[in-house]
Amino acid sequence: MAEQRDSENSGGRAAVRLAPPEWLTQGLRPQRAAVPWAAVVRAGVAMAAPLAVGFAVDRPTYGALVSMGALAGVIGDTADAYRMRIFNIAIPQLFGALGVTLGTLVYGHGWLAVGVLTLVALVSGMISTIGAVASVSGLLLLLQAVVGAGLPMPDPWWTAPLLLTVGGLLVLLLTLIAWPLRGGVPERDAVAETYRAAADLLEAAGSDGYDNKRQAVTLSLNTAYDLILARRALDHGRSSPLVRLLAQLNALVPLVESAPAAHLHHRALAPEVPAAVRELADSVAKGRTGSPALDLPEPATQATRAVDHALRHAANVVLDPDADVANIDDRLGRPAALGVRARRATRNVLLSEGSWRYGLRLALCIGLAQALVSLIDVPRSYWVALTVLFVLKPDFGSVFSRAVQRAFGTALGLVVAAAVLSQLDRGWWDVPVMLVLAALIPAFTAKGYAFQTAAITPVILLLSDLLNHQGFGLVLPRLFDSLIGCAIALVAGYLLWPESWRTRVGARLADTVADTAGYLECAFGPDWDQAEWRRQRRRLYRDLSLVRTEFQRALTEPPPAGAQAAAWWPLVVATERIVDATTAARVRVNHGAEPPEKREVAFLARELRELAEGMRASDTLVEVRTDLSGDEDSVLSPLHQEVAAARAVASPVRPRG
């Protein structure tokens, strides 16, 4: 029996050793996400209808180009609000038209094409760092330039950009059809979901699940504020429904601020509290008003008084149709005018080291890809550069992980493409096939990048075949091209750049810890400004959310980056609790607690800044004790404990260099 157990144990250890590492397989697992049925139907119709029209008028090439433009529109259709969809789809289409024009003009010109695409890659990479719309615009600028330089386009030169733009505008038209019936619904739903997330947070106060619920509230607030404030830059009316939604979102902020005070009290709130917040969420979603009538228990502590006061204020703003919402300020400040933001973005791009580094990295890889296919006869060489482009997108995740996922997704997509191209002749059968394949793109995009690649690959190959007429001969070269592109991205876009080997979690977290010191001083400064305090709090929680995103990205990197990121995780949690403790202390002071002494605030702020400096000067973490004992009756007593916990897990032990 002992020998049998030893054999089984050794077999188990062998199985563990043979299993691929977690960082390698994490991106290949499908994510749980609801199927966006509206987007599925829209993608199928937008990409199949042009093919049908093209075959009907005996212009299949034109139909294929319109479908390619529709594909770009489907990729860019990521916004919820209808007005924002105009920007997300229309503006990138203009960049795409410019890109395909440049590519068409240098088609077949060898080294001139290499130089032009390298320059376009530099510009594309730099503008991609501005924001979401600019990122998609930079993507389409380079993508369509590569396609134009690699595929024969119909004459005259303006035909391809015109047809591609028509395809993107078709997606936009299909997107906006429901606007008259659903105008304002995405914004209301976003605010209502934030209220529901706040209800879950209050319900979890005092329990172990509180941290996860707080992260959900942060993400929900980020989404709702981004959605509403982005629209508010265009909507300046003081009586519009958008102003009321913004007031309802602002009214939720004090309730979210009171949650840390309730949590640190280590007692669960009465169930009537989260139930009342969920009723408010339903009222926001349905646009329902009425006389506020809350049946809440009598508050007994400073924390419960804060929750009670904030909840009654939110109920008044949500339910009272006569509530004055026109004078409620934006908690994060109104976005600057479009011209001001454009000048600011241009200045940041031109002067930012990050934008230049990414632009140069992308230009180097695209230049190498184009030079390679100019020196070596690679059929349909555009696929190599396209692979490099999609792998190196900066806001899509880890370069290494995306290279692995791209290879996996392409291989899977080629299996589907091989079946289609080998069994069907080009003609009317392409229309129902495209209807099905295109519909899979938004459905698979929600599952992860590898699955999105698997869905897009057969679609691009089918459209390319309508331009090239190579049939099944396209399949195997595409796999080789993808592997070549992944290799170029890994070597020239990853291994040659030392910052790729290190995690950025520590540096970003150090900046957040330093900002936390400023937040503490703002919370208890002599001239306390509630609006500025709330803006700083929102910025801190947003920054912490970005740190968590960077942490998740780093976990998909090969060693040592993934292991380094994992070591920072306890400090990420400790920093979030420090911010919570500071917020709870300020809320308690607002409801009757004794304010802390100036020297106590200065002492804690100094400890936080020393912690941040130590994090910047260290590659690793080591446990270090520090004396942060204070008055147990002080409102900052919980903060002393949280700072001590953070100092216990982070301290410099080995300076860089």
C-alpha cells in the first residue's frame, strides 16, 4: 500500500510538473460574460448585407471593402451611450480612410512602403496613448494602411477609402436606430447599477466580503461618471435629464463615503439600509419619482448617523421631483472644452516619454515586418504586420500573453476558415456564411482576446479571398505569417525593452501611496474643502483600480514579472484600507467626532511619504516594524493600525542600480 501511495504521489507530482504554468494559460480561459445580442445581430447584418448587394450588382470586390469597413466599425463599437458611439465609430473611420489612402498610394513600391508604414506606425502608436477614441483611431489608421499596402485595391485611389467609410457608417446607422426609443437608457442604467453596487457594499459592511464590494463600487462609479461627464461636455443645458442623473450620482457619493466608517465599526448595518438603496436604484432605472418615505432604524453611532444622513439625502434627490438639482456641482469637475482638451492632448503626446517609447516600439516592429516581407517573398504579406499591430496594442494587455493568445486564436480561426474555403465556392453562399461568422465576433470578444482572434480570422480571410481569389491557398500561409508576426512582436517589441521584464505595479502603487498622504492632509487641513476632498478621494480610488488592472496584467507575464507583481499584492490591499480609514475618519468628524491634532496628521502623512519613497527605491519587500502607536481614542486610531500594517510589509532592502 505504501508503495502504491508513493507511486500515486510521484505520478501526481509528475502531472503537476507537466501542466503548463498559470501565467501562460490564464489568458486562454474564456471569461464569463453575457452575450451582447444587439451587437451580435448588428454585426451580422452590417457585414453580410454589403456582400449581398455586391453580388447583386456584380461588384463583389466593392461589397468586400464595405464589409471590411463594417468590421472596423464593429471593433470600435464599445460605448454604451448613443452620443458617444458617434465619436467611437465615426472618428476612427476618418483615420481609417486616411490610412487606406496612404497604403494604396504606396502599394507595390517596396522600400517606400516600408518607410511610409513605419512612419504611420510611429504616429499611430503615439496617438493611441491619448484615450479610448484615440486608441481605436490609431488602430484603424495603421490597420487600414497595412491593408492598403498589402492588398490590390480598385481604381481610382479614392474608391477604397470611400467604400470602407461607408461600411463603418453603416454600423453607426444600425447602432443609432434605437436612439429615439432608448435615448438616455444607458445612462440611467449605469447610475442605477452604481446604486445597486452601493447597496451591496453597505450590506457587506463589517464582513470579509467588503473589499470585493468596494472594488465593484469603484468600477461602477468610474463607468457612470465617465459616461455622464463625457456627454455633459456636449450637453450644457441646466434642466436636461442628464443634469438630474448627474445629481443622483453625486448624491450617492456621501453614501459611499459613509461605508468605510460603518465597516470599521465592525457591525453589520440594519437590512433596511441596503434594501432602501436598492429601491432607489429601481427608481433611478425607471425614472420614478414620489415623496421620499424611508423606514429606517434610529442611528446610534457616528457611523450609522453618517449612513442615515447620506441615505436620506440621496432619497430626496432621487425621488423628490421638486428637488433642486441644477445647483449641484460635478464631483469630479466638468470636462474642459473640446479645444482645450485637444491642445492638452497634443502637448502631452509630443512631450510624453511614454507616447514616444510606445510609438518607437510599434514603428520598429512594423518596420521590421515590412522589411522582412520586402526581402523575402511572403504571400499576402500584410498579415505579418497586422499580427504585430494587434499584439502590440498598449491598452489591450500583456504583449507576451497577447502573442500567445494571437497564435492560439489564429490557429483556431484557420480551422474554421479552412472548412469554409475548401467546401464552398465564392458566390452567394458567402452571404449566409458571413452572417454567421460576423455575428460571432462580438459574442467571442466578450470571452477574451484569443476567442476574438478566432472569430475575426475567418472573416478577414473570407473578405481577402474576394479581393485575391486564392481560395484554400490562403490558409496555411496565414498561420506562418501569424507566427512570424508574433515572433517579431516578442523579440523587437518585448525582449529588447527592459521595462517589459519588470512589473509596474510597485511604481504606480508608490505614486498612489504618496497621493494618499496628500489626501490625508486635505481631509484634516485647516481650510477643509469638501469638494476638493471628494475629488481627491475619487482620483485615489480610480488610481487604485488602475493598479489592480496592472496587477492582473502582470500576472500573465512570464517570470520574473508575474512573481514580482504577486509580491506587491498585500501592499495593494493595505493601501486601499489606508484610504478607507482616512475616509471613515473624515466622515466621523463630520458627524461629531473630535478632529485629530495637526501633529498627528503630519506624522502619519510623513510615514506615508517615507513608505512611498522606500517603495520607489526597492526591488523587493521585507517585513519591517515601525512605532505608530497613538491615542486609542483618536479618530485616526484605525489609520495608525493600517499604516503600521503597510509599513510591516514594505521597506527598501536593495536600491536599484
